[in-house]
Amino acid sequence: MRASRADLKESYAKIDGTEAWLLGLHISPYAQGNRANHEPARPRKLLLHRREINRLLGKIMEKG
């Protein structure tokens, strides 16, 4: 992400039970990396406190 190689255009967050996941984010592999590079479009777990997840769920369930 420091090299501006991330694409957030089609990404979104999904709350699955007690965890939040970021889907659709594409981060290009590290150019100087080796075969242990990450998958570019894998789901990523968002590190959020439980109260933050509850607040987001409340916003989703809110009417209007």
C-alpha cells in the first residue's frame, strides 16, 4: 500500500458473526518478493473492537 499499489474501487466490508472482513480489495504483489508473496485479492480480516462492529451493525440496520 505504501507504493500506491492498492485498488479500493470495488472493495466492501462484510460483518460475519463477530468478525469484519474486507472483500474485493486488490493489493499487487511486492515486486521484490519471492514465491511466498500474498494472494492479491484474498479476503482480509479487519481488526476492530467488538463495540466498533456493534456500531457498524447498528448503522446497517438503521432505516433510511
